Amino acid sequence: MPPFLIRFSSRALRAFGLLFLVLPIAEACASEYRQPALGGPDAPALHAVAMTFDDLPYVMAPGASPQANRAAALSANAAILDTLRRHAIPVTAFVNEDKVQALGAEGPRLVQRWNEGAFVLANHGFHHFDSNTLTPVQVEREITQGEATIGPLAHQAGRTLTFFRFPYNHVGDTEAKRLALSDIVHRHGYRLAATTIDVEDYLFNDAYECAFAHARSDAMGKIERAYLDYVRVEIPYYRALDTRVMGREIPSIMLLHSNRLNAVVLPAIIDIFRKDGTRFITLEEAQADPAYAIEPRMATVYGPMWGYRWARERHIAVNGALEPEAPAWIRGYCKTN
């Protein structure tokens, strides 16, 4: 490898496939990725973010009994919804129909609570499927069957289902497939939901669930703190990435999951945004920005955030070494504890 090439994070590698990053360019833009100083609770609104939650009603712990998962889903949803209402945060909620059905009669009742006021339902497929392994016909079936509960609920509330998000953000692993899937999404009246901030909450939640299963409250607290530290770094990182690629700041779109960890730390995440002068907007408002007018024309087997997709599409060099990884002990927690 030539000496002017630098290392890059595995997340950036996954985003771009095989991407060589040039050191002088990386050094020139490195300062853009430093976390800004935090303001007070009444700091002016300098940024905008749309909050989205995936995998509703709840990411169920593997190996837990149906009764335990049902109780956890009820508790987590109550906590998340209470926090969102208390802070007047609009949210788009992406639902997997099989998770609704797994909760029995409680499933539709939980989902209905995300269909009121500033909370909006959206389609995430029947299963948490991987489009890389399915044909377009099978993907279309996932989309239509994903409407089984949310379709009637939205209709009863006088609403329409506007957004679809692919699980894993897998929008097509070849250009032909990407185009075919995009056509299916639009034919069914949906707009593809963007994602621009990923804090890998699923990794931290996996560790959290393992600690919870072993009643390790000390470890749970440590995981919560590590997760929030990571959130504090990833928010400005992705905001700066999008600004560099687009040449201006655009509204961010935060990806979270309905899980045990976020039920506990969501108030702290909201506080992180508020302290750096962020206002909360709807997904529809965020994607009304011209940056989102056209879907990124990038086929990949992975699911990178849109900033990476835009960068590749525009041939803009990005210093992937500046994107932090989740701590190794988090990724390996369940194997070692």
C-alpha cells in the first residue's frame, strides 16, 4: 500500500466497499469532525434532527420467554413514549408485523400508541428481512404484508403510510436490484426513509440484554455510560460528514431501535441534542430538504448511512479513520460474560 494512504474504520470500509483515503485531504478536513462545545439548556436551535425508531413494537431478547418479552415490551414502550411526550418530540415509528403478532393481543394496542399526535407509523416489512437474500417479488410481499396492522390503524386515524425503511438499510446489492426495489417502494405509495446518524445501539443493547439476563446491574450501568459516550461522538461526526458532502448543514435523521437500553437512556440522548442546540422535527420535514429529493444511486451489500452513500456518489474523499468504532468490550461482552 502506498505511504500516503491511511487506515480507515471497518464501518467506513463497509460503507464504501474498498475505499482508499488520501492523507492530505483527510488532514485538511479532520477539524470538521471535532465535537462542538455544548451549550446550555436554552441554547439557540443550531441544528435539526428527526427521530426515528425501528423494529417496533420491541426488539425481543433471544431466549427469553414470550411472557418476559411481552412484559419487557410493555415496560419499554411506556418509558419511551412517556419520554417522547414529555419532551414533545415527534417520531416516525417503523414496525415489523411479525413482532406485532409475537405479542398477541398486546401488539396492535402497543402500535396504536405510536399512531397518535406527533407519532407516525411507518412500514419496516413483515419480517426483519434482508433484501440481499430475497428476490424483488419476495421483497414486495414483505412490504404489503407489513401493512397488516399499521395499514388499518393509520386509515382509522385518517392517515396514510408515507415511509418505508429497509431492514439493515439494505436497499439493493446490485444496481438492477436497487432500481427494482426502489420502483416497488414507490409503486406502493411509499417514500424511502433516509438515515444519517447511526449510533449502533443494537450492539450496546445486545450487551445490555446479556447483563440484564445475569442481573449484573453494575455492568448495565457501565454499558449505559459507554453508549452515551458513543452517542456524544457519533452525532457530531455524522453531522460533519453530511455537511462536508453537501456543502451545507442539512437536517439529520437519527436511527434508534425500540429496545431495553433506549427505554432507559432516551432522556439523556434528548439532553445531548438539546445541549448542542438541536431542534426536533418530523421525518417528513427533514426529508423535505432538497438534499433528500433523490435517493442515493449506490448499490451495496451493506447498509451505510446516507452521508457515505452521497460521498461515494459524488466522489468525495472521506477520512473513515475519524469514525469511531463501538468499544471492543461491548462487541464481545456476551461472549465473555
